[in-house]
Amino acid sequence: MLRILILIAAVWVIYRLFFHKRKTVEPDNKGEKRLSAVRCSFCGIYVDKNDAINDKDLFFCSRDHYLNYKDKKSK
Ligand SMILES: [Zn+2]
């Protein structure tokens, strides 16, 4: 009987640890998304990722800088 109780307690602890970990990861990811700032590849200013113009792994503060950067690169 005691062995069964220990087994149940062990399973519960493992389950709780796993469940707790998964629960704490989610808000962290959301916070990162909300607060992440990216650097404009043209002028170097930091802008919110949601407002930035994204081209592959490059970010730009405005459409003008995105076009300027592309124009500069093609020359
Ligand atoms: Zn810029």
C-alpha cells in the first residue's frame, strides 16, 4: 500500500513540475513578442518589431529606409 502511495506522489510531482514549466514558458514568449525591439538596418534606430518592416532577417523603421537599403545594396 505504501509503495502505491509513493508511486502516486512521485507521478504527481513529476506531472506538476512538467505542467508548471509549460505554464511559465507561455507568458515569457508573449512578453518577448510585446517588448521586442529591432534595429533598422539602414539608420540603426530601434523600433518595435510589430511596427518594423521585415525583409528576411533584416528590419527597417520605415518603408523609405527599406527602399533606400535595397537601392544601396543593388548598386
Ligand atoms: Zn531607419
